Amino acid sequence: MNTIEHVAVIGLGYIGLPTAAILASKGLRVSGVDTNESTVTAVNAGEVPFVEPGLGAFVQEAVRDGYLTAGTLTPSAGAYIVAVPTPFLADRSVDERFIRAAAETIAPQLVGGELVILESTSPPGTSAHMGEYLVELRPDLALRRDEGKPVIHVAHCPERVLPGKIMEEMVSNDRIIGGLTTEAAELARDLYQVFCEGQLLVTDAATAELAKLVENSFRDVNIAFANELSVIAEKFGINVWELIDLANHHPRVNILQPGPGVGGHCIAVDPWFIVAGAPEEARLIRTAREVNDAKPRWVVEKVLAELEALPGDAEIALLGLAFKANIDDLRQSPALNIAVELSRKLDSRRINIVEPNIALLPKDFAGMGHVRLLDTTEAVTRSQLLVVLVDHQEVRDIPQESLAGKVLIDTKGIFQA
């Protein structure tokens, strides 16, 4: 039974803010902490600084009712949930600097008995590193009761939600709860029971960490098969979308859909943590990452080849920048990478970008006067070459008659029927 009444959530991004809002909606007092003052200001105004369906209503109500506040300083609390970025370094190992920074703000607040949860996706051992760093900063505390000091409880509870459906899946999906100790795991389980209706699967922290990496690596390997298949089908002059549809009529075959690559904060990153930790053993996982990372370059070459047959003043429409449909998240986005590379190579040609979920082009396009952010209709009308990079609803809604006379490169297959 949860006895924690006050939770501090460190990091108010795509995972931290939904977690804070859902806990607050259940009557817990939640302090959101973020280094970005504009994010703090937005949350305290009941606003969401990014696109996530359904989240706005939770934040607005929680702030209005006084259960959710945001600030730049970490307060004392009964539990801390760390939801900060975990990028990789040059050798593809995890960069723990944001986790360590969060620990540095938490450590002065501890008195013993607190629960500290790492939600950030990370390789096995990272939660233990965070716990060790906390007791290094606070040598008067311990991670286990047999040390004879006040104890802090450290756990790892990785998120496993789909952007665009976070508020639904945060409640309904099963959740893995891993603790450095059994007591820590049980305390974390009790906290997540406040809002999670799925199964809460208790294990140790290292297994929980690897489980999240394995889930995303499984997806990455299967996407790589589809992406490699699209390149092979192109070589044979075969429609890959029809090919996959036919193959999937086999009762034990379920090939995923190819695309321009793989992006986002999970699938494009997490497999590298396994490769970095087991470089000799993770051969298939490494190859899948290489296949998916190579797909954007293949798309760029395909666009350049099509342009050779078009007039020098023909405009291009690049449809989508986000890493998946109907969100504004550009992290590790292959669509963004493709758009930036084409914009650099084609600096004398007008490029019209459609991304309905952002108001301004990202800084990657700074100084590129030939690149414009347009709405879907204007971009399609002006352009002779259309490149579908993201299957946003606004792209799916383009009338077929608008495509007449256009050269179409459809990396998502939405106009292939």
C-alpha cells in the first residue's frame, strides 16, 4: 500500500511530465523539476510545452487543483522519479551526466527512507551507479539495511509507452519494477499501483534495465528486416508494400512496414547500449542498427536521382520532420536528417517542408533561405517532387488528385494502394 504523499519528478519532458500529471491526478502532491525555465513557466500555467494528445487536460486540472507545481529547484519529497535524457557517447555507451546532475540535486534533500526511481532508459548497472553516487554524496546514508545507516531505496522502472498514446498506455501497459533491493522494488511497485492498471512485474534493477533495451532492440531488428527488404525490392523493381502484404498472409509471418529509417529517443538509441556492453556478442543487434541508420542516406540518394530528370527550378516538398506520425518530437528523427542533408546539398533549389506540429523550423536549417515551412496544401501545390517522410494525418489526407503530374517518393507507403 502506497504511503508516499509527495513525489518530485526530475525532468519534465515527454515522459516526466505525463508521469507527474498522472500521479497528481490520483491526489498525490507532485513537484516537477526542470532546468528549462520556459518549461516550468508553461507547466505552472497549466500548459504542455510539446504535443501529446490528452496530456493537456491532466496538467491543467492538476495545476488548477494544486496537486502539481513546477520549479527549477529540487524539493524534499518522499519519492523522486528521475526522467532525464540518457544519450550515448562516441563509443555508444551511456552518457550518465544528466543522471548524475539529478542525483546532485536530490542528495542534499535526503534524510533516509526515501525512494529514488530511475525511469530513464539505461544499460544494466546504471541504477546501481546512481545509487552509489547518491551515497558517495551522502556517506551518512546507505543503500542496504545491513550497513547500519539510514537507507535510501533505489529502483528502476523503465517507461514503455508510445508517443501519441502516452496517457493511455501509461495506465494500461504492464510495467517492469526493478529494485537494487527487494524492499526498494516493493516500494516502487506500491507507488506505481496508484495509477497503473497493468501488471507490475517485480525483478532486480539490472534485469529491468536490460529488459527495456531488449524490447526496443527486438523492434529495431524487425524494422531493419523491413527496411532492408524495401531496398532489395527496389532493386528488383517490385512494390515492397504489395510484397509485404502478400507475405503477411502466411499464418506465421508478420513483417513490419518499412520507412525512411528509425528515430525517437528509444529504438534508435537503446540497442547501441547493448552493443557497447557486449560488442562481440551483439552481432545481429549491431547489424540491425547499421541497416536502419543507413536508410536515410538511401532515401537521399533516391531523391537526388529523381531530381536529375526534373527542371532546375522544380521545387521539392518534404512531408514530415518528426520521428513518427502526429507528434512534434524530432529526436533522432530520420526525416529531419534527410531534410537537413537535402537542404545542404540542394542550396540552389526551393525546398518546402511540411511539419504540421511545429511553428518554426528547427535550428538545423539556420541560414538556409531556400528552405520554407509551409502548410500541406501550399507545399504540394508548389512542388513537382513530393517526398513522404512521415505519415502525419495531414499527409494522409492529401487528395489523390493533388498528386497528379507530381513525382512521388513515398517512404511510408501511404499512397501505394
